[in-house]
Amino acid sequence: MGMLIAILVLAIVFDYINGFHDAANSIATVVTTKVLTTAQAVIWAAFFNFAAFFIAKYIIGDFGIADTVSKTVIAEFITLPVILSGLVAAIIWNLVTWWFGIPSSSSHTLIGGFSGAAIACAGFQSIEPGVIWKIIAFIAIAPLTGMFGGMCIMLIAMHPVKKSKPAGVEKWFRRLQLVSSAVLSIGHGLNDSQKVMGIIGVALISFNASVDAASLPQWMQLSSMHDIHDWVPLCCFTAIALGTMSGGWKIMKTMGNKITRLTAFDGFCAQMAGGLTLFLTEILKVPVSTTHVITGSIMGVGAVKRLAAVRWGVALNLLWAWILTIPVSALLAAAVYTVMRLFV
């Protein structure tokens, strides 16, 4: 029971860290273009992070991404020490990348940690290759989709305003950025909150299989991800919203200005492209990185203005961080699991 409680606490802590680590994704452009103050922006984004719960439950009707994450490791190899090791590794890597202002993927950190701990426990037979390869493929597909979407929305939005005065265009799109920021924040909540839901779900299922489940209180009983209790998503969506309110200023600087200079018009196009891409991945039930998606969208918007407007050197550094996240998290989790087995 003690290890299960530790997993539940660390999972919520991870979701909170994920919120402030990824806060910049939702609010960087709206703060950079001075549509909202930083304090106003984080409250705005946090509200829509939490509102995503109701969209997932009552409009979409399920938590498909949580189910996908739960299937990263084959069920018979999922144990509480494996889950705990993966979480510890993911939290360490998230804090390191946050400290250095690197917009890496919290999603891939969690998945890499979960997989790495399982491999340390039972070898490569413990992971589900189909799920892993799909997630890895979307490391490229997600930002490219965001980039293409950013270019398309930029070109479409430019047409009706091409004869308008720049000051008027900027005024209107400063207002519209509130809408695009809300769309992106909902997409962030939908995608990122569900990843920890998947981890909590498999922890409860694993614990139920190891004890007399009938003796447990109803809120702890779980045999399938499709029957997950409402307290799990509510805790996850709340944690990520609170984390978003805590900020993420170091990463915001990179997202807001280092990739390309943004106007309110640019910010609207990038955020709408990012949000729509996240909605698409929600439908496909693929856990992707919000960071990757919005970075691709910003690059797409910058490329429409002119290719030289994008600082491709910064983009290349981000790409290396993306590529390394899963293997580094996996190795870190394997090390944590190896040490943990000496004491558990």
C-alpha cells in the first residue's frame, strides 16, 4: 500500500511539474505580444486546462490517450516498482530541462521512464513495440503537422486582411489571440493530463491484481482503464492547471522570441495551428508533445514571412533535446529501478 500511495503522490507531482514546465506552450505568444500580462495569461490557460476534463468526458466520451499510455508496457510486466522508477526518472529529467530552459517533452519523458524501468525489469519483451513506435513516429509527425498547419492558417488569415492597415490588423488579432490561446490550452489539457491518468490507472490495476480487490474501498478498485474513477482525471486535470498557474518563465523566453519574432497576428496563427493539431492527436489517441506541436507551429508561421525569420540553429538544438528525451529518460529509469531493487 505504501508504494501505491507514493506512486499516486508522485504522479500528481509530475502532472503539476508538467503544468509549469509546459505553461509556456500555451501562453508564450500571448505574453510576448503583450495581449495579457503574465499573471493574467497563466490564469487564463489554467482555466482552459481544467475545462478540457469536461470536453474529454462529456463531448469526446473517453480518455483514449490515457489508454494508449497504459499499453506502453505489456500488462504482465507492469509492477509498482517499475511504475515508481519511471515516475522518479521522469520527474528528475523534467526538472533538469526546466532549470536549463529546454522545452523538452514531458510526455516522452514519462513514456521513456515507464518503458526504461520495464526493460530493466524484464528486458525488451516487456514493452509493446507497436505503441512505442507510433509514439516515436509522432516525434516527427506532430511538429511537422503543427508547422504545416501554421503555414496554412497564416496564408488563409493573411488574405482577408492584406489591404487593411497594420495597426488595425494587430488590434483585432490581439483580441483573437485570447480565443487561440484558449484553444491551445484546451488541447494541452486534453493531451497532457491523460498521460498521468494512464500511469495512475495501471498502478491501480497492478495493485488490485496483487491483493484481494474486494477488500479495497470502491475508489481504489480498478480492473480496466475504461472503468477509471472520476477522481483520477479530476486530480490530473487539476494538477496540470495548478502547475500552469505556477509558470514556466525560462522556457517561455525560448518559445516566445528565440525561435522567431512574433506579432499578435503571428501568435494567433501559431496557437490555432497548435491547438487544432492537438485535437487531431486526441482523436487519433496518440500521446504527443505539446512542446513539439507549438514549436512546429511557430516555425511554420515564421517560415511564411521568410525562411530567414526562423532561427534554425535554435530549432536544431530543440530537435536534439527531443530526440534524446526518450532514451535518456529510459536509461535514467533503468538506473533508478536497479537501485530501488536493492532496497525493495
